[in-house]
Amino acid sequence: MERRTFLRAAVVGTSAAALGGSLWSAAYASPAQPGPGPYGPLGAADGNGLRLPNGFSSRIVARSGQKVSGTSYTWHNAPDGGACYTDGAGWIYVSNSEINPSGGASALRFDAAGTVVAAYRVLSGTRQNCAGGKTPWNTWLSCEEVDRGYVYETDPWGVKAAVRREAMGRFKHEAAAADPVRKVVYLTEDVTDGCFYRFTPTTWGDLSAGKLEVLRMGSGTSGPVTWSVVPDPSGAGTATRNQVAGAKRFNGGEGCYYADGTCWFTTKGDNRVWQYDAAAGTLELAYDDSLVSGSAPLTGVDNVTGTASGDLFVAEDGGNMEICLITPDDVVAPFLRIDGQPGSEITGPAFSPDGRRLYFSSQRGTTGSSSAGITYEVTGPFRA
């Protein structure tokens, strides 16, 4: 059988440092298999409809179409991709809005005790902002999931005006992940024959100009890769994914997450998690629901994030509305489940800078409508 790999994480330092890309090390193993998770089984649904392991609790921090508690700001519809930022003794959670037109993004500001002290808009006038990514210089890349969509660089504090980054290409963007070592940004594309891209800025920290490349490799699911320049990132005459012969195709690119030399990304069309080893220049299939023994607990793979313990948290679009984790021991298990919301999807998982709180949204809530989104916080004994 073809060798599969899974990135095992060994993180040294604080949670905040790990979330910024601390030491992770690669090891070869079989695909992650179902097993008992490190937090034990899920309990009964709480008052918010969340089934959590023992010791964890939830609260709702925002609802679409309603004023955020303690503020005069109305939370956006269809909350999607998100990220957290340190803000003095507190933090900020940024969340996209996946509606078209008038998508954009908003932010929640928390004080040191976790109380919401402000909510505000950071991006307006854009279309179907799905996922995105955090930069090392603490901006939020908000991606438009429409044909010939743009990436917008936004200020989580809402002070500086958002900037459209045309050099990063025009295509159906999904997520982004910054690699500060190679000084590139990886990008996924959410179409059935999409590609995996990297953008190299002319000057690191300035995304106004640079080179867009697409990944190339053979027809398999693992092996060495090469990168080729996309001749016309605007996609004006020919779609970016069709400009380079031999570009590797991926079935519905979704979440994208980087840590210490490796970029994970997911594809929803085949329920796979991929591992790109930037140092070695190789691509490996890290998880595939068709390769697990028995029933696969993780399906509908979507947004991803990681923790200091080396756990990878993967949100489901559909499936049974779970966030599953894949441990460094190659065990895949549910971490939480949302009951009573079959017409929704889980989006935007991101940890607070200290790693003690997990934020995410149910995009369409209990009614299945974009106006019924719910943004949650889960607190508990996350592994350090």
C-alpha cells in the first residue's frame, strides 16, 4: 500500500507561541484511526445544544441579526472563518460573513476576564467571505469564495482600512496560511477541480506585489512536488487553475493551517486532510475517511486549527455537526457535537491566545438560514 503520513506535533513553549507556529515535527504513521479521544466521551447536550466532554462548558457570544451583549453592534449573518489576536491583556476574535453580496467580516473584543467589551466591523462591501488566515504581522486575510474572488487584508482592530490584495490572484478563494520561514502564503481553492497555491510577496510583510504559483505533481496522493508560476493571476482570460499544465487538482479545497514547516489543508469533496512538507517539498495524504477502520467519525472536513498539544481540530460542514480532533498518536475522535442543527455547518474554529478558549460558529443555526448563525465559546481543560 502507498505510504501515508500524519504530522505528529511536538510543541515546546506556550499555547500562544504554538498557535503562531512553534516547533512541530513530522513522523510517518498510518492514517489516523477512530479511537477514544483524550478528553473522554461526549456528554448530554447542554443548554446551548452542545455535547461536550466532562469538564468543558459553553456560552453563546453572538447571534446573527442580534446586538452583541454589552454593545450596540449587530452580529453579521452566516459567520464563517475566524482567528484570534492578542489585545493587551485580552484578545480579539475576527469572523467572516459568508453572504453575497455584502459579506465582509466583524470582530469581538474580549477583556482579560473574557467579557465582550466591543464588537465592530472590519471589512465591508465584499462578497461571500468564507475562510482566510492570520498573518505573522497580525492582520486577517479574508477570502472571497466566488469566481474570480479577491483576498482582502484587514485590521482586526478596525482602525486601518481593509486593502484588496490583487496580486494574490483572482479565483474562488477559501483559506490562507502564512509560512514565515519560506515567507510565503498558501492558498486553497474551493472548486471540484481546484488547485493549491502559494504566494511569495516581493517584500515579506507587504502583500501588494509578488509571485503566485500553483502546485504540480503526478496523479498519486503522495510524493515530491514542484511549483510553477501562474502567468495571469487575474484570471481574466483563463482561470488560474487552468493556466499551468500538470497542476495538481484537489476536490474542494477548504481549511488551511501552517505550523513549523508543514501546511495542512482539507478537501471536502473526498474528506481528506493533506500534508505539505515545505522543507522536503513533498505532499502526503494525512487522513482519508475511506481509509479508516470501521465508521469514520470525521466527515465533511472543513476549517482546521491546531493546539500546543499537537492536536489538530477539524470542523465539519455537515457530517454530524462535530469538531473532531486528530491527536499526535493518530487517533481521530469527536471533541464536540452540536445537536438539533442539521441544516448548518461548523465554521471558524480558533483558540484564544492562551489556548484555554475555543471559538467557532454554527453558520446557519437551528433554522438552516444564514440569519440564524450562532457564535460559541467553549472553555475547559484543553491539553497544554
